[in-house]
Amino acid sequence: MKKDIHPADYRQVIFDDSTSGKRFLIGSTITTSKTAKWEDGKEYPVFNVEISSASHPFYTGTSKTIDTAGRVEKFKTRASKVSKKTAKKK
């Protein structure tokens, strides 16, 4: 590997997928304040992610509704308002 091509803060980081519960140890420069132990017994910085290759429908082949921000409820509210308006016009 070539010397001096990585940034100074490049290190191993645990990426924790909150949807699937899987964890990945990957080299990164991401800033994080939490740490956790990995399978080798060493402490590493931890970064939480909502979607990774372990939970994304493209990689898993399954369809899931991941609603962390209330998007489904907002859509249902908008859809019910539109259906009420179209029902009044008829």
C-alpha cells in the first residue's frame, strides 16, 4: 500500500445497522463519540446507521417499510384529504 495516501484520522470504525442489528468493522474517517467492543475484544468508535447492505431491500431481496420519520402516516393523511375532496365533488 502506498504511504501517506489516507487522511490522518483514518481508522477502523464499527457501523451498527439499527434496522437489522448487524455490525460492520470498516476503515473510515467519520467522527463519532461512542465506542464499543468488537469481536476481537478491542474498543472501536461506533457509528449508527439506519440502512446498510444487511437491511436494504436491493441487497436482501425482501420489501420492508422502514418508517423512522412518520412518512407513511403523512402520506395516508394526504391521501385521505384528497379522497374526501373527490368524494364531495361527485
